[in-house]
Amino acid sequence: MVDLSVRIGSLTFQNPIMPASGAFSTELAQVMDLNRLGALVAKTVSREFRSGNPTPRVAEIECGMINSIGLPTKGLQYFLDAQVPDYKRFSPPLVASITSQDPTDFAAMARAVSVPDVDVIELNISCPTRNPGGGNFALHEDHTYSVVAGVRAATDKPLWAKLSPNAGDIVAIATAAERAGADALVVSNTILGLKIDLDTFRPAIGNKLGGISGPGVKPIILRMVYQCAKAVSIPVIGCGGICKAEDVVEYMLAGASAVMVGYLIFRNPSGLVTLIDDLAAWCERRGFARVADLTGAMIDEAPRETFAAAAAPIG
């Protein structure tokens, strides 16, 4: 029997598979056993009601999908009164994802969600369709440090900072979040992109620009996970383009302690449980008794035969 448990900071999770914020709700209990997941990650909540971005909000692209949902939410009080009790019908730890356009309010939000039934706070500082002054603090080191430090002072709950792949230097952002007191990093949010409808010559989604997710982004985010894991001493959670167990293995080899899954849920709502089963089967086939042993186990050098072939004389 393969031990699928992983440790992230002070918490132990029964396996490394969890949904990404915004791609999950308890309605999925109709198609799978939510108690099997490593954690439950709620959709990002803001203090006030938000209706979200104009429609259409999602479009298919060759490598996955582009979306600009706009963080719709019924607000903080509804989350605490209705959604938290709903999530706690299930046994996995609950990750509350929060956002704000103001650093001071971010800290107040964290304080408000620091209730017994919330196990982890994810700081969504990286919504790709917002500017740095409006919530996408993860584009700059100083903004990242300020928000994370303020939240750290406001709560004793474990803090996971969700970073942006659109930052110029994600490693600098990662180290700033670590210095400010983050307990783990989520790498990463979606990549900002554009799709044009060739029938209308207009943007395919109502907000014009949107976040790209799906298999096409995985090599890019995998590289970022590797770089961040090398640079920080706190755990990294990989998020981007995971569709099969082998993708999970790649992320863990690159340095991730766990993964979050988004795009797959839209394609196959019960796919999270399949990932868990297939990951256990992969480890058993390869002789890994503990999935945690995969984290950072990539052999950090190119194959020697490649060099030998390149050095061989021609002719």
C-alpha cells in the first residue's frame, strides 16, 4: 500500500491532490467522494458581493481554455454563514481563498476567516485581470511582501500565497512572500492571454483579456515550480495543466509537495479521484512506498548520452 500522505507546514494531508480555487464546489459530491481529496479549496471570496466580469467568460483554445470569470462571490458574511458549514460536512481540511483590493482590508479579511472550521488561508494576490493596485499584488516584490506581512500579523492560520506567472521574476516574488511569513506558495495562477473570434473580429470573452489554463501551460508553470522550490525553504504547491497522474509526478519531481487541479475538473468533474488512484498505481509500479519521496527528486542534470552524442565527430 502506497503512503500518499504529504505534509505542508504544520498540516498533514491524506494525499497531494486538491482542487484549485474557482474550479470546485461541494456540488461535485454528486459525482465523486469529496472525502478522498487531500483538501477542499473554496472559491475566492471578497468582502462585498461581486457579480463577476461580463459574459462570455470562458472560451476554448487549442491548449486548454481562457477565462475571465471575475471572482464572483456573495461576499464574506455569506461565506462564513453558509459556505463554511457546507464544506465542513466533509472531512478534508478546508482552504479559504480570499482577495481584496486593499492591503489593510486583506489583513482584516484574513482575521475574519480565521475561524475554527477554516484550516488554511490562501491569499489570492494574483488574479491576472487586475492591475497591481487593484488586487494583483503578486506582480511586484514590495506589494507581495506588504500584503503577506500584513496578513501574517493578523492571523495564526497557515498562509498560502498564490503567485502570478505574469510576474517578471516569479522567484523574487516567491522569496518576498517567504520573508513576509507565508507558510507555502501556490505556483501559480493563470497566464494572461487573448483570444479573438474570427467570425466577429471581437475578443472571444467579454473582459477582452483572460487567464489561460490547461495542458499547454504545464511546462511553463512546471519551470516556475522548479525555480521557486530551489529558491525557498517553504513548501510549493504546483498548479497548472494537470490532467493525469504523470503530470502530478512531474510537478512533485520539480519540487512541489502537492498540486491543485482546475482545468481537468471542467473536462472531467470526477477526474480528481482518478488522479489519486492513478498516482497510487504509478508509485506502486515504480517502487515508491511514499509519494512524498517524489518531491524534489528530479535528477538535476542533463542525460550524459546527450553530451556524448554532441561531442562525437561528424563523418
